[in-house]
Amino acid sequence: MSEHGSLAHHFEDLEQQRQSADLGMWLFLITEIMFFGGVFAAYAVCRWMNPAGFSAGTQHLDVTLGTINTAVLIGSSLTMVWAVQAGHEGDAKGISRNLMLTILLGGVFLVIKGFEYRHKFHDGLVPGPLFHFEGEHVAGIELFMCFYFIMTGLHAFHMIIGIGLLMWLIVLARRGRFTKEYSNPVEGVGLYWHFVDIVWIFLFPMLYLLEH
Amino acid sequence: MGATTVPLIERTREHYLNVRYGIKSWLLTVDHKRIAILYLISITFFFFIGGAAAVVIRLDLATPQGDLVESETYNKLFTIHGIIMIFFFLVPSIPAVLGNFLVPIMIGAKDLAFPKLNLLSWYLYVIGGSFTLWAMIAGGVDTGWTFYAPYSTTYANSHVILTALGIFVTGFSSILTGLNFMVTVHKMRAPGMTWFKLPLFVWSQYATSIIMVLGTPVLAITILLIGIERLLGVGIFDPALGGDPVLFQHLFWFYSHPAVYIMILPAMGVISELISAFARRAVFGYRFIAFSSLAIAILGFLVWGHHMFVSSQSPYAGMVFSLLSFLIAVPSAIKVFNWTATLYKASISYQTPILYAFGFIGLFTIGGLTGLFLATLAVDVHVHDTYFVVAHFHYIMVGGAIMGFLGGLHYWWPKMFGKLYPELWARISAAIIFIGFNLTFFPQFLLGYMGMPRRYHIYDPEFQVLHVLSSAGASILGIGYLIPMVYFIWSLRYGKDAGPNPWQAKGLEWTIPSPPTTFNFEEPVVVVEDPYAYPTDDEPTWPQPEEAHV
């Protein structure tokens, strides 16, 4: 067996290394599911206890922007898949081109999200001491906004981490570190990126669409 | 093999401890064995801080009026005792020290699957620990280790957020350790090392890792929600604002009950190794013990509601959780019976590690059986939040987990450092720990049954006799813990060389030199032997001394 530059000292061969990295990423995503699962469970309980407030809260979210963002994220998953495919083919240029597209789409998502946040600040819908709700007060509306910010905030935080990882991959690709035999990091980050997208696929109906 | 080139090796053999020197070679190491040593030092540090808090608590409880400290300080003391002992000692103890050191060696690998991640885990642990220490120095926290809302979110005037942040960060250390172990066991086994050739210690580490990976993230999000609620004054756990405090209890115990098994399962793995090594027998019912570890890991996730029998949980939910809690006694009992069956009619060598194993079996059995009392709805209503509960979980945590940790440390110390500790002192301290432990905690069962509530600073004078007994026991226990500390450090310099296999035990770790080299194995490992392939009953079990004359 020839020594490959990317083979770490404690693995027997690249295949063992690839399988370990894959399994590691899947396990990490399971921990992420449990992490988000906790806040989803809390959301469900609070929604069940305050149906009117949560329903009223939903009315204050912008479904149009949410829908656009959903499309943008799904698009970014597509470009991510292209990048992984380019990795399998050992096409370094294809990797960095598609990763840049992914970053771009991720950036668009965050900018739109930022506008939504700004709007909520403007309307005084940010939970905490500054919260003031104009119109008829319904119990639980602040709680809904609280969950909205926690859940979308955690999601956005994961996206920012993801964008950082994508940039790191581009640097690696430019340095010629990926070959046909070795593109584990692209695949691993790809799994992570898809996971973050899927979280949004759950968040969107739960926050924006339910009882809108 | 270059047998001709190694005559000097016995004196200056290169191993993982002397391969490089200097602080940097330790702080930047990716060697699983060195990281294990880093953990050993850090958890020992936290153990003695948590222990010091316990000493003050017990001294204070010697009198019913609590003469030593203010009530407020008392609350902070039991909080810091709980937080440090659970999150910074018990949870990482066996996995991060013994597991880190042994899992790769036991399966014939050079290292864990992700060595850098392993180092990162240690740094996260240290960062989390520093936050918690900072919170202590800044004035402490008084919510109890359970952080129950709404006290922790609304009313407590102590450093809740800082402490919570420390636990949050340390949680990721635990998650990454578990993830690393799981991938390692799946992907790094040497050729021939099938699942059923794995030592039972590895099985228990694997089961523990499942809990770390699935449970700890829920604790992380729960702590995050507590922090947000405290910062912003929103009401996820506050009924006045539409939330629910019992929701917090559900989320908290969804991790924190399985966490009990994070602490006890690795100890059970250690005990399986010790029993087999000193009874010179294959463990009776290997597969039963292996699968009972997995059963405990899985069932452990379904019993959290037994912490909420009196917290407005519906009686039906209570009945289900009660039944499930009874069920978990089955795999635990399977282990105890199998260990006893292994010992039955064996030619046992009564050295220090197995003394700890005996201690474990007895104390864990008492702790486990009293757990059944608490899983019974009607009895729990009576003894809920009393010293009965305190005694129960200390029998599991101290009598079980710490006994297992110390037993394992005594068993593998010669492998880790290549030195033997003084056997007589070790036996004496094992006896002192056993006596001190029982004197400390058995009276607490009686106290609890008589109605003494836990966490009370000032108590009814009728309880004083039992409290004094308990405090006396605690001082004996404290001495018992200090002695090993002294002779272990002493042995590093003055101990006799251990040689590769001082116990004549089976297992891959005993086939390599002590201390091992950086990559553990000089030659590729191929496993053919079953684990615990000790001679059968017909053959002599111990090496016979050479007879000079007939």
C-alpha cells in the first residue's frame, strides 16, 4: 500500500479513515438531532399550553420571506451535492466553484433572515425587557417570539459555522488537497450542511405555517 | 524484530511517557495515553475540591443548628459539591482516564479514531471547569446541582449563568469523548477482534458512549434555555408567563437520569475485568454481561419520570415510569449474578483491585435495591427528597462508581506508569474506604426513613446521633482517599518496576510493555484468542513456583 499524504498515522488505509470520518459525522448529527429535539419538545409543550398566543404569534411572521429562504436553502443543498460529486471525481475546481455557490446561497439566506430580525426589532417583538406588543394582548405571544428567536437563532448559528467550514474546504481545495481517493472533509461538511437545511425544513412549517 | 539491537532497552526503553519532555509535549499531545494522564490530573484536582466541600458540609451537620457556616453558604457548598462531583469528576472519571488509556489498546489500535478531537475534549473540559471555578470564586451558586426552575431562572441571586456555561462547555467534552469511543470501537478493531472478543470493559465503554452521545445534547439545550430565560426574563419554565417548570424537570432528567448510568456502567466494565483477572476465570455469561450493558443504556433513557412522582406528573405516567424503573434492575442483577458465579469456587487472589471489586458488588447491590424502594410509587412519596435518596445515590455513585474507578486505577496503574504501588498500604486504604463509606452513608438511610429532608442546613436535634455517625464516617472516608493519593505519587519514583504483566492477566494491554510505547503495539496485532482465555479448572490456575528439589 502506498503512503497517501492525507492518511493519518493511526489508520491502516484510506478506506478505514473514510469510514471512520463518515461514522463520526453521522454520530455528530445524531447529537445535533437530540440538541434541537430538546427545544422542539419545549416548543411543542408551550404551544399546547398557549394555543392562542402561538397562533397570534405566527401571524407576525413573514411567510413570503420564509418561503423564499426555504427555496434558497434547498438550492444551497443542491450546490453542495454538486461539490461532493466533484470531490468524488477529484475535480478541485468543481469543488471550490460549487462551494462558493453554496456560501453565496447561505449568505443570501442569512441576509434575508437579518431583514426579518430587523423588522421584529422595529415592531418591538423581541422578547425581554423591550418587548411591547401593539394590539390586543394574548398570553403566550412573547413565548412564541422567544422560541422563534431561539430556534431560528440556533439555526443561523449553525449556518455561520457551516459557512466557515465551507471556506476552509475551499482553501484546502485550492491547495490541491483533494484527490479522487480522498475528499472526506467535503463529504462530511456536506452531511452537516444538509442537516442544517433539514432543520430549517422543520422550522419553517412549525413557526411560519402552522395556523397561519 | 531487531532482537539483537535492543540490549540496553530495559534501562532506557522509550515509552509514551519519556518519548518527549516539556509542558508543550503534554499540552499539544494527541496520544490517547497522555490525554488520559491529563484527565487523571484534572479530575483528581476537581475530586479534592468537591471532597473539600463535602468535608465542610459534614462538619457543619455535626450540630443541629449548623454552627460552622451560614445557611446561604451551606446551600452553595452542597451545590458545588454536587456539580463538581457529577460533571467534573464522576462523568469523565472512568471513560476519560481509563477508557481513553485502554480502549484503543484493548482493541489492538494505535489510537482513538480522532486523536485531535480527543485533545479538544480535554480542553473543553478544562475550559468548562475554569468557568465553574470562576463562578465559585466569584461567590458561588446555590440552586443545587439540579438547577430547578423557576428558582434558578428567577429568584436565585448567585452565579447561575456562569456555572451553567461551565457545564454546557464540559458537556461537549463528554459528547465528543463518547463519539470518539463509538467510532473507535466500530472502525479501529484489530483483525480478528470481533465484537464478541471485545473485553467487557470495552462493551461498557461503548454502552456509556451511547448515553453520552444521545443524552448530553439535551442537557446542553436545557441549560441554554435556562440561561436565556434568566437573561431575558422570558417564561419557558415560568407558569406566570405561559411556561411550565415541570417541563424543565423533564428535560433535565432526560439527561440526568441516564447520566447515572454514564457514571456506573464504566465501573461495571472495570469490575468485570477485575473479577476475571483475580478469579483467573473467563467471566461467566460473557454475552449476558455485554448485552446487559446495552440494555441498561437503552432502558436508562425511559425511566426519567421517576424523579417526578410528586411533581404533578399524572399517576398513569408515574405507574409506567415506576414499572420501567423496576425493569432496569434486571440487567443490573444479571451482572451481579454473573460476577458472583464467576467467583464461585474460583481460586481467588486477594489483591487490592479485587478488594475494590468486592466492595463494589456489595455496595452497588445495596444501592440498587434501595433504588427499587424509590421506584415504588407509594414508598417514594414517603421518602422523596429525604436522606434516603441521598444515601441511595451515594451507594451507587461513591460505593459503585468511585470503588470501580479506584479498583481500575489500582489494576491498571502498573500498566500506565510501569510501577507497582505498596500492596499493604493499598489493602489498608481499601479497607478504610469501605468502612468509612458505610459509616458515612448507612446512617443516612435511617435518617431518611425517619423523615430527615435532604439539603436542610438546620435540623431537628433528634437526628443528631445519626448525623454525627455520618460525619465521623466521612472523616474516615476522607483519610481513605488521601492514602492512595500519597502512595500512588510515591510509587512513581520509588515503586518497583511492574513488568509487562504483574497480575498475569489476560488481555491485549498485558501483552505490551509497561508503560506502553506511543503507538502501543510494535507489531501488527492479530487476535485469535477469546477474551479471558484463562486456563480451565483442570489446569493449574496460578504459575507453580519452580521446585528446586524433588
